[in-house]
Amino acid sequence: MNGYDSFSTLLRHEIPGRDFVIEWRTGRSGLAVMAPHGGGIEPGTSETARSIARGLHTFYHLDGRKRKHNAALHITSTLFDEPAAQALAAASWKIMTLHGCTDEDADVFLGGLDTGLRRLCAEALSEAGFTVAAHPIFRGTQPENLCNRGRAGMGVQLELSLKLRRRLFRGMDRLGRRFPTAVFHSFTEAIRRALDQETLRVPPKPDLRTDPR
């Protein structure tokens, strides 16, 4: 599954702007929604993360744009060290990462160290009619996992099953993903409701202009 062990290694083999594009913008909530394996790497995660973030939350994705073999661009979440992603993570209180998997036991597999936010997501998704489980392997509980690198030291990882992602768009190719379905809107609204509750608990960011003494 893992194509590269670092972003610097990826850059030695792939061409920015042709093989991949990195896009990001900052939000005001203190929360970040990130798709480190976006575009053609784990199709559907970029579009879903962007919709969840909208204008309120920070958004980031690495968009795989190779004509084929986009999985080669994959850097595992514990080793993901692209500089913009690292900076955004360090500046955020908590991070939600979106991934794609092929497991079929549930629509969404929730992981990460933040049990409270996982519970909010599980409740919102279940109320919207989606099935939720813990992934047997991809649990996102390592402190160095991208989802746990915010200032709080804990976040949430969502693994979207292939069967769910196929329901979110008209098609799974780049053109088809331009046309989200009603299921897509139901899913992203559910996650936004969970993040709305979490936003109320984000502490003020320290004012670095103030002398700590």
C-alpha cells in the first residue's frame, strides 16, 4: 500500500503539478479536515474533506493526478511529512483525516485518539443512517499519526469504505466525482454537525505576542 516513506522521497520520483497537486486553506474554527491521500490515491476523500471543511475549518489535501497508478503516491499517515500539512497540523487544535479503504463491514471506520470526537461522529453518522465500526487494522492510535498531531494531541481518522464512496458520487473517476449524490450531502452534513459541537470546545489559540512571563 505504501508508495513512499517520506515526501522528500516522493519528490525525487514524482513531478509537482503533473503527478500531484497540494491545496490548502486555513479556517477559523481551530479544526482541520485533511485528505493526505486525495485525488486518485484514495478516490472520493478530497471531495468529501473539502465539503466538510467548507469555509469554517482548515482544509488540506494531496491530490493524486497521475493517469494511472496513483497508489504510488501514498505516504502512510505516521510518516506523512509534507511541509504544508505539518504546519497546518501544528497550527490546529484538532485534526480529522479522511481515508479510503476497501473493507465492507461498515460504511465508515472511526479511529484516532480522540474518543469524544469519535463518539460525536458515530452518533451523527448513525442518526443519518450510516453504519460505523472500528477498523481491525487502521485504528489511527499512534501519536505520530497525522490525525493526532494537532495541539490537543488527539484527533479522528475516518476510513470510508469503497461501497460508501461509490454511493457518494455519480462515478469514481475524476469526472464522476464532480457530481455528488444525495448520500454525499447527507454524509457531509452529519460530519459537520459533529464538528459543530466540537468547535464549541476549542480553546483560544495562545497569543504569541504576549510575554509568557
